Amino acid sequence: MKKKIRISPEELTTNYNVAYYKSPIGLLEIQIDQKKLRSLKFQEVKRYQEEKTPLLLEVKKQLNEYFKGMRKEFELPLKLVGTDFQKKVWKQLKEIPYGDTFSYKEVAESISNDKAYRAVGNANNRNRIPIVIPCHRVIASNGKLGGYGGGVWRKKWLLQHEKDNL
């Protein structure tokens, strides 16, 4: 029996330009706002009319290069929506080298806030632009993967993909 996916009426409209990218780990919905990437999230189905703006096409191109192992860093304008602390964490995540991992504690230390590792985890959880802002590269101090908004199996896949393409 096919799983029914319910979409609420408020989800059927958006003020953003939208495109979709079929990745090896699921369908990604790309949303841009005023010529900046606003969100990248895993979806079960296409919810909106797809558009073809230059930036949406560029995001898809860079995602394609990443999943083919040809791109190590993304070069896209980002619309970061969050607190100053969250933005500081997200900027630091972009500094984690491709194929490497940092613990939540190491990220906290790198932003000069040694005891904020739980807040770093919370900021990671609020990241609206996964993969581009590589929150999948943050793991627990004991080496366990911890959580991931798109599912731990995706986090594991992304980390393995990057190690395989170093």
C-alpha cells in the first residue's frame, strides 16, 4: 500500500522561487529569496510549481557536482535566517573541511564559546540549508553520529560520500 502524504493548504503556496533536485539520498526542495538560497530540504513529493531562475539552476548545478564528487565547497549566496549565535555557528560549519568531522564541542571552542556545545547542537538542528552548510560534518565527542534533520542514514551517507571522494 502506498503511503499517503498530507500537505496542508498553507504549504501549497510560497513567496519564494522553488526548484527540485533528485539526489541519491532523496528529493531536495530548493527555495530562493531575493537572489539568495534560503532553504534546502528533503521532501517526499514536489509541493510547488518548479521555476528555472539562474540561481535555482546554479544551485542544482553545484549540487550535481557535489554528488558526483567534483565539488568540495559551495559558492552560493545564502540567506541566513536565525539568531546571531546560530549564524556564527553556521559560518563556522562552512569552515569544516570536506571529508572531515568536528564534534559539537570543537565547534563551540572554535567560536570561542567552550561550554556552548548544546547550543551548537541546537543551531545545527535549525540549519535550513543542509549539505551547503555542512551540519552533517558535526558528530558527538565519542564519535557517534548523533542526529540529523534529514535522518541519520543520510548523514552517514554524506560522510561516506565525502570520504570516498577525497
